[in-house]
Amino acid sequence: MTRVVALDFETADKYADSACALGMTRMEDGKVTASWYSLIRPPRQRVYFTEIHGLTWEMLKDKPTFAELWPDIRAFLEGARLLVAHNASFDRRVLLGCCRAFGLEAPCLPFACTVKGSRRGLRLPHHRLNDVCAYLGLELDHHNAASDALAAAKIYLHLRSLGMTDEEMMLNG
């Protein structure tokens, strides 16, 4: 059985440890099999990106921290051979930043990037998540981490169905 997990973070500020929402979608043998979502209490009270994701300190202040959610996150990632994200360098930076901030051992998994894959496999003027979803006819509640993770999973599966390999989407560095 091949397990891949798509994930998407929303952040409160410009720092890598400021996750305020995480959505994950598990795929097994080419099918979506499970989803996970949580709001996260960021480490600082100022939420700078409310106009993007709609989240405020009032909505987040009583939510669990990343460290408190880590056992559930790690369990959801169990057995995955690959992580997938749209603009994976951002999500990798946040995952590693949050793990580092709380002294947690980050998963040692490669990342595939569906932006990189869409640039290689789809002829579009823009490769933002909402543009790729519109082109593929996928529903999207943009900047909702659960919706964005599911969209990244469906884009990944579509690109694989076109014959694209994981290696062609792999995030380097």
C-alpha cells in the first residue's frame, strides 16, 4: 500500500513557527482515504493575515498549540512515504519551523510540489491553487487549510494520472 499525505498550513505571521491552521488529506493507492483539520493557537497574539484566511486571535486563542496537536499530526502522517503541498517550500518551512520551535522531531519525508507539477504538466497562464482548481473543475474554499489540502491531493492524483512521476514534482533542497 502506498500512502501519501497532502497538507496545507495557514500562518498568523511571517515566521515559520506561526501555524494557525493545518489541513491534511491522506491518499492510499491513488485514492483519498482520510482528512484531518485543526485550528492552531499561534505562538504570538498578533494575527497579520486575517484578510487572507479569515482567522483572528479570538478564534485561535483557546485552540491547542502545535505541540499539543503533534501526537495527532504524527499519527495521521504514520506510514506516509511522501508529503505533498501546493507551493511545498512554504508548507515544508512551516512544518519544520513549528517542530523546531517546540523541540519536536520533524518527519524525515520528501516533499512533492503540485505547483512544480502543474507547471510541468498543465498549460496554464498561472499556477496558483485557485487557478489550477478552476482549470481542473475542483471545488475550493481557498485559504481554508482543509480545502487547500484536499485540492492539493486531487491535483497530485490528476498529475500522476497524466503520467507525471513523484520525482518530476520533488521539492529540492
